[in-house]
Amino acid sequence: MTRPNTHYADLQDSYLFRRIAQKTARFEQEHPGTHLYRMGIGDVSLPLCDAVIRALHEAVDDQAHADRFHGYMPECGAPFLRETIAAHYGSRGVSVDADEVFVSSGASDELGDILDLFDPSSSAMVIEPAYPAYVDANVMAGRPVVHVPACEEEGFLPRPCESARADVLYLCSPNNPTGAVYGKAQLQEWVDFANDCGSVILFDAAYEAFIEDEELPHSIFELEGARTCAIEICSLSKTAGFTGTRLGYTIIPRELVRCGMSLHDMWVRNRTTKTNGVSYIIQRAGAAVFTPEGQQQIREGIAVYKRNAQVLMRALGAAGIWYCGGRNAPYLWLRCAGGMGSWEFFDYLLREIQVVGTPGEGFGSCGEGYFRLSTFGDPQDTIEAARRLECLLTQR
Ligand code: PLP
């Protein structure tokens, strides 16, 4: 009898979005015709920008001509895209070689696949509340998970401590779900900790494009010593609306060596074995994001989400609700009003003002009592949701 990977039986039921969908469907059934203000979505709502659409069309046309046609692409990424991304880092003062850039189909794929680099017994530290894939990818592989709770008193940005010791350290900044962002000094503490312990940081920078405060780091490689202890995982999903188009990139420095083995070289070997690269058409679209025109256009899209954030922040501020995030991240993380639990608050907002958010408890038990609002929704809906939130929560 074939034995399945029994570690799958250890996974917690991923009930969060299913339960939200069930509750909203029931509400809609009982209140036909009622409009819901969906502030829970983690997907983008704006279309791809013109520069990307043009690149996609041109790349499709290339595939129709024998002299411009592309078959298999290099497994680690097309040189034109790897060089473009390395130059983008260079323009921010971070030196990265093109062959340290690995093109991927998105951050989710990489966050799971990258575990191949570590011994099967390696432990992973996850700061919670957290993006659920970190814990689940490790549980599936039967790896021990060290849970580090984050709390309001430290702005949901815990510092390294003895109980955070693990082989692999997940850091996500700007954070999903809390929207909290590490400053340089705080992130430097994690880099120093990882180098002292011999750990490897997996730095999830999926939301770096939302950072507007100049002093905040976009990349872990802005910190001294990061090249010997960190891998950076990035995505164009939220930066440029590629959630359905699928493109990301991962930076693995050549200096990242453990037990005499180069993790960079191991990843080259991994990719050349387990993938045949990302499609030419999509990589062309990705390269268009980094042109001056593409950068200008994606900034305009991000500005729309940032205006949504400002509207929601103003409403929460006026209602006297504690929150973090929003300024440098597309999520706001707030304390549920009146000491309510996360699901109680979810039901309350749905019932009273038809606003749908995400209960914090779904991101780990220490998210209980908190709630996530997303800024990726429709601007008109966001304005009305903010008005309703302010009105309801000010009354309390
Ligand atoms: N990392 C974080 C923190 C995310 O929130 C998400 C998506 O919501 C991802 C990674 C996945 O990004 P991708 O669409 O590139 O797979």
C-alpha cells in the first residue's frame, strides 16, 4: 500500500475564508439585494497597466514568428528580466548580481519550494499573526514550527529573542495581516541574530512597493550582513496587479553558505531539475513593470489603494479605534471595538453596516480581538464603508 504524506493530517483546517464566504452567503440569502462592502479581499481590483498590456501583446506576436519565437526559457529566468531586476535594486543602492535573481511564478510557489534547500528536520520560526502559507508549508513537510506571538505593545513587530531560535526565520515586512513595517535598526537586529545563530531568514517582501516613508527598508539587503543570512522573496502580484498573471522573483546571494554548501548553487540545481522556467510572454510583461513608463503607471495604481487606506485610517482615527498599518502597507489591523472577539466583530459589522473584513484570529490565535481591513477594494465602496465604520464605531 502506498503511504501518503501523513503530515497533511497535521494541517489545521483552513477555515478562515470558507467561513467568511459561508457567513456572507447566508447574510445575502436572508437580505436579498443588499450591497456588501468587501474590505476583506487580498486580491487586487485594478487591471494591469498599459505598459504591461502592450508588452504582453508584443510578446504574443513574437510567438507567431519563427525568428522571434521562444520555446523553453532558462530555468532560473530570462537574462533580460534578471538583469532588469538587478538594475532596479542597483537604482536603490542595493548591489545584486543578475545571476542572484531567480524569476518565479509568484511568492507563494517560492515560499513552499524554497524549503527544499533545508534539511528535513529544520525548524521554522513564524511570527504570528501570519500569512497562513508559512506554517502550512512547514507542517506539510513535517518540520517543527516555532510560533512567536506578536502583540500590540510592540506594534506587532517582535524583536529577536531566545524563543525565536530556529533554522529558518520567516519575516514579512510590510506585514500581512498587520501592515506593520520593520525599521532599519529593528531589522538589523534580526540580521545580526540570524548570523549569530547560523539561521537563514526568508524575507517576504511581497508588499515592499507600498512603503512610502523613505527611511524604511524595501529590501533586507539594505542591511549590513544580510548577504550571509537572507533570502528575499518578492512578487509582482500586489506591486503591479499580477495576481492572475503570476510572476515573482527571489534573491539568493552567493555568500549564503551553510555547512560548506552554497544555497545559491543549490537553488540553481533545484530550479533546473524542478522547473522549466516562467513563460516568455509573462517575463516580457514583468520586464515592462521596471521600465520608467511601467514604474510610473504602477505607482498610479498603488496610489489608488493608498487613497483607500487614507479614507479608512481617517475613519478609524475619528472613531478612536487603535490600528496599525495602512501608511506603508495595503492592510489595516485594528483592535475590535468594545473588547469584542474577532468573529463577534465580523458578525457585528456585517449585520449593522454590511462591511466585510477578515477576523484576526484566522491568522493565528494571537490575532484574536483584532481585525484586518484591506485597501484593495473599490474606491467608492471604500469611501462608503469608511463612513459607515466611523458612524457605527463612534456611537459606541
Ligand atoms: N506573501 C504574502 C505576505 C502575501 O500576502 C501573499 C499574497 O497575498 C503572497 C506572499 C503570495 O503572493 P503571490 O501572489 O506572488 O503568490
